[in-house]
Amino acid sequence: MKTNPTKLWIFVFALGWLFDFLFWKMKPGVNFAIFATACLVVAFYLLLSDGLRPNRASLMLIPLFGFFAAVTFIRAEPMTTFLAYTFTLLTMTLLAVSYLGGRWFQYTFLDYAGKSLQLFGSMIARPLTFTTNVRKEQAEAGVQNSRQNILPIVRGILIALPVVAVFASLLASADVVFGQRLEDLVNWFKLDNLPELIFRFVYIVVIGYALAGVILHAATQSTDEKLSNADKPLIPPFLGNVEATIVLGSVVALFAAFVVIQFQYFFGGVTNIHVEGYTYAEYARRGFGELVTVAFFALLMLMSLSGVTKRETEAQRRLFSGLGVTLVALLLVMLFSAFKRLMLYEEVYGFSRLRTYTHVFLIWIGLLLVVTIALEILRKERMFTFAMLIASLGFAASLPILNVDAFIVRQNIQREIYTTADDTERLDAQYFLDLSDDAVPELVAAYQNPSLPDSVHEKIGASLVCIRHERGMDESEPAWQSFHFSTFNADRALALVKDGLKDFEVYDGGYPVEVTTPSGEEFPCSPYYYD
């Protein structure tokens, strides 16, 4: 990289200062997306100004980056935001390690591990080696080094300081408001703040230094010239075809027996469950986790066998592929069984966050299994890692599109509407109190729906009063760095029903706070957790 070191350090330390400005004593909000975007813009500017153009395949990561960065300040549900932060950083990492080569979609697990370690090493060592090499090249070419180039700047600052101080004191005397602002600025530099200032200065330097390493890595180490297992396998096949066939055949036979037994539950429904002596909850809970675990390890076993099994003839390759396809097909049936168990549980007890995550996850792992069948038939086993990446991205993108907390409110209220009169299960509005601001607009929309039964209407109203009361306890004014669309939309929605909630009374005499509905029912403002 031929960029002037002074130019590089100015930009990366500016990013470090921007991080401090956006995050110091600030709640998460739009600040993360701004900082991540600024890092990307600066990196592209420095690399492009050095004549280093990105590979077109690497540019495909930018829309993914933009989507997940936006989700961080649009959705507030914990898992959704966690995955948004994770995949924003992942896309930035992939951009850094494949900027010039663009072969990120061909990476295997070993490539991900190896390139992540290389990037981490560059963040530690490459800025030092870069500065040293540039100074050496400048000395050999007889060019004045950067320290001499910076001296005029330092002298100018030293001369300007007393001049600015004199004029500042005169202007402070001329204007009271300006004088107060100047005094606040001077007070900010008191020794009482010295430990804090030192700490902030240190992490600004550390962040800038690390970002310099990332940019230098993209400039010098992102060509993707060699990928693991690209020309020849890392571990040559050593397992005989007979042994692999026995292993796969045995597992296929076991899974087939399990699937045959499961078919009576697919079509027998509730009747078969009660004949076997299980309730809805017992049937839904029993074995669900085990089925998902079996699917995961069976898929891992298939991919491992695919990599180490000798297949010297076309007949052997067809036999192995046939058994592999059969195994994956049976796994799909078993996942369908797990999915049906989950739907039974949701039908009776409603949706929760964990059930919603699992619901979406099962769909994506099912799609991954279908793709695995296609890759095995086409003998494109190396693309399995890419297929897993796409499935992970799909799962992470599905949650904000679905809007998990709003979905839970909508589904559970609809379930309550269709509940029969002799059913003892009723709407658990207390669970809504544990949801994020994403749920508030949906709750307000339900409260404004005149077709809901009065009992449901009052429970939703009581939960909104609890939410409004809890939000009112925080009187601090959030800075613009912490702006969040979810909070903004929740505030607007609550303002719409402010007058409609006047008949609800709040009793704040201890824990928990209680709300009395217009009909006299008491509603505790304490969330109820369930999985």
C-alpha cells in the first residue's frame, strides 16, 4: 500500500474519535450504523485512492452490510439485534479478507478460521510494519520522512494556542453566553476528569490502530490467491467404500424405522397422542430438542464421510450419493415431525420468542437439507459451507422482516379470539411486558380494534398502561446518537391511546406495580417468562 502514513493515521484516529463521540455514555441506536458506515467509507476511500479496486464479488456484500446495519436501529428485539450486529461485523470482515480476491463464497470452515486469524494478526502487527517499511523506503529514496513533515504542523499549533487564548478571552468578555460556553469547556479539562480522559484517549488510539491494521490487511492480504482444499483435499480419503456404506446404511435403516413409527402421529393427530397417554405439552416437548440434535449431527456425519471416503468407481460414487440423499430425505421427515410437535405446542400455549426462533430456524435448516441433497448429487461438496452461510443469513434476515415481538402479539391475540368458552387457557398479557418496543405498535393497534372481546381489550389496555408507566420512570432525554426507530414508533403509538387509557388506574405502592382495569380487575406489571 502506497498511502502516506500520515494520511492513514489521520483517518483512522478520526474514526477512533468518532467512536468515542457516538458511543461514550450513549445507549445503542443509530450510532452503530453510522460508525460502521463511516469505517467502510474511509476504508474504500483509502484503498481506491491507492489504486486498489475491489473485486465485483466483494461488492455483493455491501447490500447485506446495509441491511443488517439498518436493522440495528430499526428493530429492538434482542435476538434480532444480536444477529444484526453479528452479521454486520461478519460482512465487514468478509470485505476485509476478500476485498481484492472476491472468493468469499468459496471459503470453507478452514478458510474462515485461517483468514480470521490472519486478520487478527494484521490488526496487531501490520500498522507497525507498514510505518517502518514506508520510512525505510523514504530514506532509501531520499524523501523527507513523515516526522519532519509533521513538524510544521506542530509549530503552527504551538504558535496558534496563545493567539487563540487572547482572542477567546476578549470574546468571552463581549458575550455572556459565549463566556459561559468557554468556561464549561475549560471546566471539562479539570484534573477531576483526567482518568476518564486518559481512558478515552487510550481506546481511541487502540481503535484507530486496529482499523489501520484492517485496512492494510485488505490492501495486501485479501487477494484470495490460495484457498484451503482448493486443489487437493487437506485430508486425503482414507476410509473404504464398504465401511462408509455400512455406516450410512445402518443409520438410514434406523432413521427409516423411526419415520415409519412417526407416520401415525402425522395423520392421527390428537387422538393418537391421547391413546399413547401424552398430553399436548408432553408430546410437543418430548424429543423436540433430540430431533434437532439428531439432524445436526447426522448432517455433520454425512459431510465428514463425504470428505474421507474413497470412491474410486462410478458405481461407488452413485451408491454413496444414493445413501446420502436417502439420509437427508429421512432427516427432512424427522424435522417435519419436530415442526409438527412445535405447532401443536404453539396451538395450545401460544407463541413465545424461543418458539418463534425455533419455528423460523426449522424452516431454514429444512432448506439447507434440500440444498445439501443437490450439492451431493452435483458433487459440489465444497459449496456446503457457502450453503450454511446463506442459511444463516436467511435466518438472521427473516427475524427483522417477521418482526418477532409484533408477530408474537398478533398471533397470541388471534389465538385468544378463537379460544372456545370452555377452554381454560386465556391470553397471557403479562408476557407482553417482557417484549421490546417492537411490540407496542401492534398492541396499540389491537387495543384500537373494536371487534376484540372486552376481556381481551382490558388486558391489552392494562399491559399498555404498565409499559407506559415503566417508560415514564426514565426521564432522561436520549441524545441523537441513541435514536432508535423502534422507540420512536412506540412513543408515537402510545400517544395515540393516551386518552383511551385514562380509565385505568396505576397503583405504585410497591413491587410489582399494579393496574386496575375499568371492570375492577387487577393486573400486575410484572412480566411472566416462559419458553
